[in-house]
Amino acid sequence: MASERVHAALPDPPSQSEEENKEEEKAFGNIFAEIEFVDLPLGTTLRSIYDDQPNAHKRFMEKLDARIRNHDREIEKMCNFHHQGFVDAITELLKVRADAEKLMGQVTDTNRRLQEAGREVTAQTEEVIRCRIQQMNMATTVEKLQLCIPVLEMYSKLKEQLESKRYYAALKTMEQLEKFFIPRVSQYRFCQIMAENLPRLREEIKEISMSDLKDFLESIRKHSDKVGETAMRQAQQHRTFNSAVAKQASMGHYTKPLYSLNGRTQTHNGLMMDEDTGDEDEADEEILTAQDLVDFSPVYRCLHIYTVLGDRETFENYYRKQRKKQARLVLQPQANMHETVEGYRRYFNQIVGFFVVEDHILHATQGLVTRAFTDELWNMALSKIIAVLRTHSSYCDDPDLVLELKNLIVIFADTLQGYGFPVNRLFDLLFEVRDQYNETLLKKWALVFREIFELDNYSPIPVDTEEEYKLVVSRFPFHDAEIEKQDFPKKLPMSQSVPQIYTQVKELIYASLKFSESLHRSSTEIDDMLRKSTNLLLTRTLSSCLQNLIKKPHIGLTELVQIIINTTHLEQACKYLEEFITNITNVSPETVHTTRLYGLSTFKDARHAAEGEIYTKLNQKIDEFIQLADYEWGMAESDGRASGYLMDLINFLRSTFQVFTHLPGKVAQTACMSACKHLSTSLMQMLLDTELKQISMGAIQQFNLDVIQCELFASSEPVPGFQGDTLQLAFIDLRQLLDLFMVWDWSTYLADYGQPTSKYLRVNPATALALLEKMKDTSKKNNIFSQFRKNDRDKQKLIETVVKQLRSLVNGMSS
């Protein structure tokens, strides 16, 4: 606002009128007034001077100089007016100075004389005052000491309590000092020091009690194993007692000793004890509790101290936090825990010890831990335990170890259930462990079966005496009236592996039964478990072992025949396994939902595989003999007797089929027919081999002799049961083909071709053409110089004519 006003008041250039000069004078006057009297920043005012019209600054400076000269004249006038008064005042002051100095001397002299006169009185007065002060101080001191002595005594008592570690009493003493004693003498420094020390002493007590608590936590961490071991042993003793009572109540029924592993039950140091001496040891041993093994006084003391200090919540939070950390440490298993039962036992002991301590703290203190807190800990622990057991049990391949693990889990669950913790999920886990146990059993039994098969001699079991016969029959349910009538020594049809396998199947049932005990399951469920385990053993393990055995290259035809006989007897014994399981569980096989054994299909499949392998190995053996054939395809005439390789082959087949007498008729007949067909096919392929270029009539005659031997073998009924000439029909293709060439009956063949009554119905034109061309080439080679003979020329023409007609038939068939 001022800048606008100044700007408006700036003078115009010299060429302005008189009225404008007055306005300029007025504007400069306002500016000077602002500069001299207004307490504001001058920047705006001065800027308005410079920002206005040209030469405004010069005119302003001229006006400013004139105003300064005017003020100087006014100051000079004022000084001249007051000068005489100032001179008169100085003259008067010089006259008063002399009187003042004289007065000062008189006052000093009077003061000196007064001081000398009152010095003695002052000294006596001061002595009296000092004595009075001493009397007052002594009285006050006595009075104050009477107030301070109780405070000092209480403080001394506090120190003694601290030295003797009676911290709770010390806190009470501190409370009395603060409320009753120190306030009476709070004005003294030593009391202030005491008051200042009390909070520090409280903190020391808190730290000491907290240190004791930490020692306690460390101690129970170390003793959890012992506490858990004791608790689990007591639970085992209780379970053993109950099972003994239940056993006596159910005499006459099949029962196995609960928690019995290899004739031992659980003991103090390993949850295992000898059954004969366990009761005496348990009776003599004193029953210990968590209080007997762990000193809980640090917890109680620390809880009381923090309660008195009003910091109970901090203590509770700290205790719970530390116990949660310890729970996580306890739940962390060792990496090799799955290798031994001791690893699992230590793991369970520590967990049980932890929760037994927590249960005691829950019931012995009021609110240090709550049921919600322990339930939270248990749920967290249970999830971790189940995950750990799932992982580590999957590494275990020893069924005995898995069984001991199952027993430990049962005792572990029963122990914690006795303390009020829910353990249903642990029993659910046992079903998963049962599957793992079954898998380990199957792996173990697979090795057992393989060993049995490897050690078997695959020959009938010889029995020389009645005792040996009864021993075999006691191990395997064999009944045969004809064999029983025979005199000793005699042979049983199956090999020694059959009773061994049957015994091992029963052993697996016993092993499965051990796992089913103490799982709180009904007889029907146990029966179902046993049957499923047995089915898995038969359909997976034993079936796989049999299939692998059959496929082994060293297993010959004799062994395969014995395997078929063995599987037949094992199949017949399946019904006795059904009865065996029924006797164990007392569950009737007619019960609804009862699982049936699948052994019949297992042994049938194995028998079929063995039969197929017999057919394959027979054909392979025939091929080996065929490879020994060494025909002289260009021979002029035959030797008059069959080839040696073929006679050896027929002798081999005769001896082999004699072994087949114990096989079911259809198996032996099928094997014999398969062998004859394969032999016929192999001989046919030998004639038609593309690498064979020439065949003489003499070679055909020799080949015919070999085929005649094959036909004689087929007609000799190597395996009984064939009707008529059924077996000879395996060689009918060869016979008709050889007859066609031996008789040279081409006109009949060509005339009757395609007729159902044709003599050479089984001869294919392509086959005849291929063989005839081999003979045609031979005729050309051998008759180069005999082509001028009329008979040879006619025969050659006939061959060429027949070849043309055969080709015509082949082309007609292909079109």
C-alpha cells in the first residue's frame, strides 16, 4: 500500500507545471516522514523512488540534502539554548564534593570505635550460640537416630535375606521399608540411597530368579527323557496288568501276549523286559512321579516373586515362550532316528517328559499355563510328530523295527491319553504305519521266497520213515491215499519248497497279527487285516517271485514241471490258510464282507506262466537240435537211415515227455502237440530257406526218412490221451509235400487242386513252386551233358511245364 502511495507521489520531469511541483513536494514529504518515523522495512519505500520516472532519484537526493541541513540548524539552536544550565550544574557539584569527603571520614571513625567496643560481647554471644546449637543438634540427633535405627535394622535384615537367597521374604521386607520406614526419614541422604537401591535390588532378585528359572528349564530339558521313560513305563505296567486280567478272563480263545516282541515285554530302560521276571521287578521298584524326578521349586519361587513385583504377566509370557522353543527342539528328531528302536524310544521319552511336566505345571500353579496353552502345544506337537513318524517310518525296511515302533506309538499314545491329551490321530497314523509294516514284510518275505526257490532241488521229497512223513505233513496239509498206502521209502510229488512256502505264509500271518494287537480293533477288522496282508503276499510277492523264477534261464524243463506240480499243491492248500486265519480270529468265513484269499488265481497264473515257459523252452531246445542239421543238399541218393541230429532230438523228446507224466494231461498233450508243430514248421522252413538254392532228389529222399521218424514218434503216443492220429497231423503238411515230390504226381496235384478231396490238399502252390525251382536248378547243373538223352529232355520239359502251371496258380491266388 505504501509503495503504491509513494509511487503515486513521485515528482514528474522538470517540464511540469507549478501545481505538479507542489504535488511532488508533498510526495517527497511523505517519503521523508516514512523514513524518519515509521518502523517498517525501507526496501519498498526506497524501491518506489528508483522505480518511478527518470531523474526522480536525483531530485530526491537534492530534497534529502536540504532536509538534512534544516535538521542540523535545529539541533544547533537547541544546544545553544541549554548550554548555560549545564555549566551551572557542574559548578554546584564541585562545591558538594568537599563536604562529602569530610562526612565520610567521620562515619569511618565512628564505626571503628563501635567495633572495638562490641568485640568482647560478640565473642561471648557467639560462644553461647554455639553451645545452644550443640545442645539442639544433640537432641535432634538422638531423635533422628531413634527414627533411623529401625530403618537400618530392616535394611540389614534385607541384606541377610538376600545373602541367604530368601528372595520372597526379601521382597516383603522391601515392601515394609518403602511403605513404613523410609518415608519417616526420607529427608536423609542414606535413606535416599536406600530408596534408590531398592529398585535395583528388585531387579537383581528378578534376574536371579529368572536365572534359576533358566536353570530349571535347562534341567527339565535334560531330565525330560527320564521323566518320559518313567511315565511310559508306568503306562506299560498298567497296560500289562490289564491285558493279563483280560487274558485270564478269555481263556480258551486265541490271544498273543500284548506288547510282546521276541518273548520280551517293555522294561524300565528300554520299555522291554523278560516276561518271566518283569512282574517281580515291577513289584520291587518304587513308583516315581514327575515331582520325584524334577525340583519344581524354582518355578514356584519365580512365579511368587514376579507376582509380588506385579510382573506376573511378563513371567508367564517368558515361561510359555521358552517352553514353546523347547517343544520345537524336543520335536526335532535325530537324522538317523529311523535306524534303531532306541532312536524312536528317546524321541518319545523326551516328548512324554515334556508334556508330563507341563501337565504338572498346569495343575500345580494357577494360571502359569492354561489348558488352552497346553492344548495348543499338543496340537502343534501332534502334527509335527505325525509328520516325523511318516517320514522316518518310510525309511525303515526292517519289519521288526516297524513292529517295535508300532508298540512304542501305542504306549506313547496310552501314556499321553492318561494325562488328558487326545491321541486319536496317533491311532489313525498306526494304520499308515501298518501299511508300511506290510510293505516291509512283503520285501522281507520276497527275500525269503527267493532263497527258498534258490535252495530248492526241484525234485519230489523223499521220505524214508514214518517220522519224516509226519514231519512233512505237519508242516504242509498233504493228503494222498495212494501215496499213504505205499511202503517206505517213498516220494511225495511236491518239492521241499512247498512246505517251506506254506510255513512262511503262516509266519507272515502271525507277523501281521502282531501288528493288529492292541489297536483297539474288533475281531472282524483284524480278520480283514490278516486276509488283506495274506492276499498281498500271495498276489504280489509270491506271484512275482514265481514269475521271476520261471523266467530265469537256468530253470529247465524238469524244474518247470516241478514248479507246475508245486503250484498245484499250493493252490489246494489255500483253503487250509483260510481255516488257519479263521481259527486265529474266530470270525466265520461266511460272515458278510469277509475278504477271500486270492491264492487260487495266483497259483493258476504261475502255473500258466510255467506251462508257457515249457512250450517256449521245448521249442528252443528243438531249435538247438535243428541247428545241428547238416544235410548234403546235392547228394545223389539217401543214406538209407535217418539223420543223427533228428534221432537225438526224438530221443530227447521221449525222455522229456516221460517227465511230463506227473503233469495234468492237457498240459502234457499241449506241450507235445506244440513241440511237434514247431518241429514240423522248422523242417519246412529248412526246405524253403531262401539261402538254399539247390536240392537234389537224393536230399529229398533223405529228408523224407527224417520226417518218417517224426511221424513214427508221433504215432508212438509219447504222451497218452491223444485220439487217433491227432499228433501225426502236425506233420501232414510235410508229408503231403514230400509225397508229391517222391511220387512225382504232378498231374494229380494239378488236376485236383482246390478240391476238398484232393490228395495233396495241404500243399500250397507257392511252397511246391519254391521247392521245384530248387530242384530245377539242380537238374540243369547235373545234366549239362545228358541233355541229349531223350528221357532227361522230357523230364526237364515236364519240370518247366509244371513250374509254369504252378506260377499260374500262385498268380491266380495273389490276384
